[in-house]
Amino acid sequence: MTVQDVINHLHDLAPLAYAEDFDNVGLLVGDKTQTVSGILVTLDTLETVIDEAITTNCNFIVSFHPIIFKGLKKLTGKTYVERVVIKAIKNNIAIFSIHTALDNSIAGVNAIICNQLGLKNKAILIPQSATIKKLQTYVPKAYAQNLRLALFKAGAGSLGNYESCSFNTEGEGTYKGNEASNPVIGKKGEFHTEIEIAISITYQKHLEENVLHTLFETHPYEEVAYEISTLDNTNQNIGMGMIGELENSMSELECLQFIKSKMNTECLRHTSLLNKPIKKVAVLGGSGSFAISAAKAKGADLLVTADLKYHDFFSAENDIVLADIGHYESEQFTKTFLVDYLSKKITNFAIILSKTNTNPVKYL
């Protein structure tokens, strides 16, 4: 089992293509070809976590947050980030971060919060744009079925609960190869007309490399004619935050106490109570002030998130209850989820849950 083998499993769960542009996800330290002796899963990679990895003989750390977020110009050990990177390199420990790729996964951070709160009828709160692409290509009629099946196998043509979806139109294709050409059908230097099928098929953007590789490997023509476009269609399976419903309505105070207990937080800050029952709940792990307007627009009675600033609370405008449960607290169950996921995928050695509490915030 190499570092890349583990990364492949994580990519199946949360493709890095859907991480936010500002983020720094993926393999941050180490060699992807290195053989893995053990995997340590953590929320943050601190020096104490590196020490834990050394003690437990883990040479690969899967971290939710990236230890390297901004560019490093020096490695002198002056900051905690530099010290972590230096110690990891010295001890041949690879570090991988999944962060907003998992935030945007339908099975990720926000689904974990929803499950912790027992929410039903879950849906993405803020769907990510530009995640669906369309391929159109032109292929001789006799080869069309073979190409379609190959593209389906590569993951193209899946829409919601349906698969093997495509649209096909028949027409005439024309071409004339020069002296350097080697046409599969027709002769070089001669104008040729061929009955072709135009195949239109959609795919999720993280599959593009595989889809195009399949197209070029399967298509019979020497020069493959194809077009790729990015669609504005909403992808309900990728995006920030989630919204769902409680099994039964609760009073506001009852709901806040329930959230505090279920999310294991010592401190919960909230806006004024509106004397309305809570049924529909929006959640966004980590810093989520940007989700307030989306939560209100989708009729949420309450938004569970973190890192709200003073003026963010005014944004509720008596339309919604905002509950700030703390950044660490909103994401704390993520590492257990990752351990469970990897343990099911990799059964030949233990995936270790870090015992280090990396929460930098303390309460009196």
C-alpha cells in the first residue's frame, strides 16, 4: 500500500477537484510512491501529532485542515508550521489534507453534522457551480455503440439516479486527409463523406481526465473531433453546507440545548430567540457566515455553524436563529468518520485515530 493508493480511496470519497480555490488540499509533504507503514488521522497536524505518528509507527498523516495554507518562503523552524514540516520531512512522514473537498462532498463534513443531529430529508445548501461538463464527439455509426459503452464505463452519462445517459444524432461527417495523414476510413488526399453519430454526454468534472483518455483510446479516428463545455446546471451532490429537518419540531431553547449536547460543545453563542418552533435546520461546518443568506432563502429556522463575528449576528434580521458552536466542535467528528471510511477500504492494517486534541480554543 503506497501513499497514492490511500489518496485514491480518499479521492473516491471527496475528489480534490471540488475543493475551494482558496484552499490547499492534497499531498502537502512527502512522496506519493512511499510504502505506508501506518495511517494516523487528525483534524490538524501539529508538532504533537507528528510525535504521535512517530510513536505509533505511522508514516502517513491524513489531516482535515492543511498545515501549509499560505506559501512558505523559509524553513527555519521559526513558526509552528515550519517546525511541523521540518519534523515530518526528517522522519519521512507524508501529510495529506482533504479540507474543503470533504466540505463539498455530499457524504462529508456537513452530512456528518446532519447525522449527529438526526436530520432527515438532507440536501446541499449551496450547490457548487461549474461542476458538470458536456462532451460532444462524432464517430462513425458502426463504432458508436462501442464508444458509448466505453464512456459510460469511464463514469460519463450518470445523472442523479440514472446512468448510461446520452443523446445521439445521425448526420454526415466530411474530411480530407493530407499526405501525412493515415485515415482509418477513406484514403489520404481524397474527400470523404461518412455517416456519423454525434454523441452528447455529460460527466462530473473530476472525471474529465479519465473520460478524455477513454475517448482517445476508443475512438477509431486518427484525429478525434470533440467539444467540451461547462454547464450551469445545478449539481445537487456537490456543495457547501446542508439543510434538513428534525424528526419532530422543537422549541428554540430545547433545540439549542439539543445541539449543544449532540455536538459536544462547551459554549454555544446564538441570536435572539424568535418564539417559533424549530423544524428545518441548516448546517455548515467551520466558518459559515457566508451561508446565512442561503439558509434564510431556503427557509431554515436555524443555522448551525461557527466563527460568526459580531456583525454577522445582525444578519439574522429576526428571520432565523443563528447558532455558533465553535470551529473545532463543528468538525470534531470528521476524523472519526475518516477512520471508519479508510478502515473499510484498507483492511490489512489499522487506521489510527489521533488522540491529540488540537482545539486551540479553551473555555473557563
